[in-house]
Amino acid sequence: MKDILTAPFVKEMKNTTANMYRLGWDERNGGNISYMLDESEVAEYLDLSQVIRTIPTGFDAKPLIGKIFIVTGTGKYFKNVQDDPENNLGIIRIAADGTTAELLWGYKDGGKFTSELPAHLMSHMARLKVDPENRVVMHSHPTNTLAMNFVHELDEKKLTHTLWEMCTECIVVFPDGVGVLPWMLCGNNQIGQATAKKMEEFRLVIWGMHGIYGAGKTMDETFGLIETVEKAAQIYMLTAHMPRINTIKDSEMMELAEAFGVEYRKDFLDL
Ligand code: 13P
Ligand code: ZN
């Protein structure tokens, strides 16, 4: 059996959480990541018949029975993952009842998965229906995205349009736009269900005045989605209080989307 600390998926979790921390997106225990793994890949590092303990999830994830995820721990700091992955991360498998997580590795100090597991697993279920290759769900509190939530209308069309206007490549990176939820209590099944509903349509969902969710096939794709929104939000926050002299026109955004061959939300442009 190979050493789990050398597994590429553990390295990806370490590098991503470290990057997110250094970008200032994930203060204290802010943010969480879940990453669906191939059983055969995990079996190179762990004996899959050895369950350390079982942890109830409090919701039904039947479509994910048998699926294995590496997930950040609740209350754990992204800044600490790199030096101590076994305490700050865990590998769980959804048990045959669909409502229990079997711990295969990690959460060494007796901890458990993120309090946002409902939003993560429900989003995985929603995205897998749209894209069978979806693997990653990521939640974060990026500074400018959050700042923008306080000064911009929380409307899907208006927010997406503003973000698209801020960087030439935005419409190419997230042509499907950004879904928006109002402020809601976090860490429960209700916000999980609301997030998953949005994930049927969007790979990015803003949690009003809280943060953002992204979903994608790979860690890079998912990180890149959030990073691009955050960059656009930063440009907005740097310029919103100044007179706008120039802008990328809707006709130009359409030209971009068509040149790059992406399916975009035409109803989010005013053509
Ligand atoms: P956890 O520490 O439970 O992952 O929660 C962090 C967070 O961002 C809540 O939305
Ligand atoms: Zn959060």
C-alpha cells in the first residue's frame, strides 16, 4: 500500500487550500472543499474494508452511495491543511443507507466533515445530473466578491452582467453566469437544497453576504471559476465609485462568446 500523504488528491487539497488561504479568501475556518475520488485510485493508498468510524450526515444522499470524497474538516483552518492533512482533512464513503459517512482516513483528532456537507453533497448530486464528469465542489469567502454583495443588487442577471463587463474573458470562463441566493442561515439542509437547485443551472452560486460556491470537473477548473469571479469583483470594487468612461459592450460580449464557441446566457445580455 502506498503512503496516502503522497497521493495526488491529498497534494491537490493541500495546494488548493494553501492558495485560497494566501489569497485571503478563507479566514479562520472559512471555506470548505469536497472532491469525489475514484475508488481504484483510493485503493492504492487505503484498505477500503477498514472503516475507522461512521458519522451520520443528517440527509439522504442515495445517488452517492459508495462514492468516496476527500473533504475539509469542520472548524479546521485552510492555513493548517498543508502541515497537518490528517487532522484537517478526511476521506469518507457514503454508506449503503445513503445517510451515513464511513470515515476511511483523516479527522484524526475526532473531528468530522464540514458543516456545509449538505450543500456540498447535494450540489454534487445536482451537477452530476448535468455533467457526469463533475468532481469538485468548493466554497469560499473571497474578499471582493463578498464586498460587492453589499453594494450591488443581488440579482442573477444584473450581477452576472456586471461581472462579465469587468474582464474581457469573464463571459468565456463562466458563460452560464452566476446563480444568487439571498442571505440564508448556513450549515443546514435548507441552504443545501437551495444551493443544489441553483447548481442545476449554474456552476457558480453566490451565497448573499456570505461567499461563493463553485463546481467543476477538476480542482483547477473549480478554483479558476471562483478566481475569475473574484478578479472581476475586484475590478468592480476598484472602479464602482469612479465615473465609468469605458465599458465592454453587450455586442462585444456576444462577439467574444461566439468567437470562443461557448453556450452563454443570452437572456443575461441586453442585445
Ligand atoms: P466549516 O468549518 O464547517 O467548514 O464551515 C466554514 C464555512 O465557511 C461555513 O460556511
Ligand atoms: Zn462559509
